[in-house]
Amino acid sequence: MIIPCKSMNISTNCLFSGSSLASEVHAAAVNGDKSTLLKLIAGNSELKDKEDQFGRTPLMYCVLADRVDCAEALLKAGADVNRADRSRRTALHLAAQKGNYRFMKLLLARRGNWMQKDLEGMTPLHLTTRHKSPKCLALLLKHMAPGEVDTQDRNKQTALHWSAYYNNPEHVKLLIKHDSNIGIPDIEGKIPLHWAANNKDPSAIHTVKCILEAAPTESLLNWQDYEGRTPLHFAVADGNVAVVDVLTSYEGCNVTSYDNLFRTPLHWAALLGKLNNAKVF
């Protein structure tokens, strides 16, 4: 799984570091200098969407520096809410990455396109799953049409995959409530349950339970990725006894399922020295 680019986590102090093309309008946006920003735009309307060397506009700088007033001024002046930078990220991507509810609400009200994908195929919806609070995710879900919740990124992962990966059960519940498909395999053949089980934190049992309670079927429980590994294989590999216990508590859990190298979860437990897990079987 590809983790969302950390370059989006940019502090105000380093926004202009090494940037010879940073302009006055970008500086005004970062500093929250609304009067200067409006004067510059009044003198040259093209400045409202001026790009730096990364393709970032003043509106994007407002998001990065949390300057809502300046963002509102830019939008009223006609700034393009869906302009993308060199990585194809929009201001809405950045707001989602930062988990900034106020900005997301503002940008969505101005018809920010949550369906737009960056170079990794990530939409703002994917990016909201990394935060412990489900508030931003819930906001986006209100704007989506049926069927849009399962849009996939470059690795064929949905927001549900990412929510499971980040071990956010409240996000999982919200997505399932909005009819997200829990059986979509990603580029490695993994379904969200694989990613939920592939977590060392004992609290992952809550995410695992959310998924299984939605569809406690043998097919889901024993789903094999393209290497033949089931969620139980991954739970054993991580030494997560709590998750192993939950998975094996289901009558349909196949503890003798072979992966492509003819290894069962028990083989994995012995091979990796996960003796505590071996006791569960």
C-alpha cells in the first residue's frame, strides 16, 4: 500500500524554503494579509491563480497555512477551486490531507471536486481516512452520489481499504453504512479485512469486527490474496493474538488454508516464532 505523500504536511515556515518563484500573492495568502491580497488581485486578476514552481496556487497556500478569510476572498474573486498542482492535487486534497473541516466545507460549497485524483489516484475521500476523527469523511459522504464511495486509487484501493489500514473503525462503519463494498480486492488481491488484520495494535479487533459484522461469511473470512494469504495469515504474522482470537472465533474460519507456498497460518506461527498465536489454534 502506498502511503499518502508526506510532502502535503507542509509547515508555514517552510512554504517558501528554496522557492525562487514564490510571489507576493502567495506570501500574502500564507501570512493572512487579506488587504494586500485583494490589492494585488485588483491590480492583476491573473494573480488569483498564480502558480509557484510546484503548481500551487494562492488558494492552496491558504489551505496549508489555515487562512480561511483569505481563501474566501480568493474564491469570491473567482479563483479556480479545482486547479491542480504538479501532483494533480487540488486545494480540497490538501484540506482533506490536513483534516481541516472548515476548509473542506468551504471548498465543497464552492463546488470543489472530490472525485479528482492526484498522481497516485487518490481522491480527497481517500485522504480523509487517515484522521482519527470521522468528521471530514462524513462531510464528504454527504456530497456523494450512490456508487461513488468505492472509487479506487492507483493501487485499486478504496476509502474502505485505507480506513482499515489506518485502523479507524468509525470510518469503516460510516463507509459500510453508505454501501461501500467490503469485498473489493486491491492490486495485491487484498480486501479491507486483510488490511484490518494486518495491524500489530490489539485495538485492530474493533476494525476487524466492524467488517465481519457487516458480512460474517466464510468467503470474506477466508479470502485469499494473490499470494494465497488469508486475513488470519496476516494476523499471525503480526503476532496480534487479539485479532487471531477474533478471526478464529468464527466457526467458518479456515485455520488450515494454504498460501501459494503451501503454508497454513499455523506454519506461519511456527516459522515466525509466534508461539502465543500457535496456542490459539
